[in-house]
Amino acid sequence: MYLLIIILHKEEFLDDVLSALIELGVDEASILDSQSLGSALAYQVPIFSGLRFQMNGGRPYSKTIMGISDDPNIGKDLVSILKDSDIDIKAPGVGRLIVIDVKETYGSAEDIDVDNI
């Protein structure tokens, strides 16, 4: 089992990334609003406001998508599908994709009662 983490800086690609995940069978994923440490420091801590100049117009917020897959090639397959949609996740400022080998998980999506949230 593998944990797929996508940190997507260009939110305009979110729909394409989600479609690619569904195509690869990753239908249980979580999407989080996120912010890099450098961005948080530059915009929220006055002493580090000089870091804004180092961000080179970077976006302060991003989306972090996490999902589970049994496919050991999930990262490579996702990169390939995204390239077919003219999205190069490896290009500067687009995002980052991380695949981690998971030894154990507990619980499942079926355990969550969305009616009571």
C-alpha cells in the first residue's frame, strides 16, 4: 500500500489532478488547503517579511491531496497522465508529488459517517 501526497501550487490544475486520480483508481482521497512554511513566515510573521522578495511571485496557498493506492507505480502513472493533459508536475512552481510505502493502516472511509459531520 502506498500513500500518495500531491502538493499542488497551481490550483487551476486541481480538476485535472482529481480526474487523473479517479482514472488511476484512487477514489478515496483528502484535499487540504495548505501553505508553505516560507509563505507563512513571509506573510504572517513581520520579522520575516523580507522573505516575500525570495518568493518570486509564488502563490501563498496550495492544495495538498492525499490518497492511498495498492499500485507501486502510482506516482509514475500519475505523472504520465498529467503530462497527457499538458501538466508537468516537475516544472517549477507547479507542485510536488510524493509516494510513501505504507506498512499499516487502520480504519476506512466507510467508517466515517458524513451525515453527522
